[in-house]
Amino acid sequence: MAEEKDERIRLTPEEERARRKRSIAIAVTLIALVILFYVVSLVKIGS
């Protein structure tokens, strides 16, 4: 059986902040797309 080593990459505080900002930006973009698709669907159904 292979030895399991704890070889995780340690991020610097700046890298952690950058990752968090990137994750938040992706989440906001996805939410905006969901809202956009919802509004477009409502408009198409209403007409």
C-alpha cells in the first residue's frame, strides 16, 4: 500500500485572498446568469 503523505500545497495569505476573491467573482457571475435566464424566460412566456 502506498504511503499517504501530507503534501498539500500551502497558500500564502495573499494567494488565499486572491482565491477567495476569484471564488466570489465566479459565484456572483453564476447568480447573475441564473437571474438573467429567469428574466428572459419570464419575458418569453409572458409574450
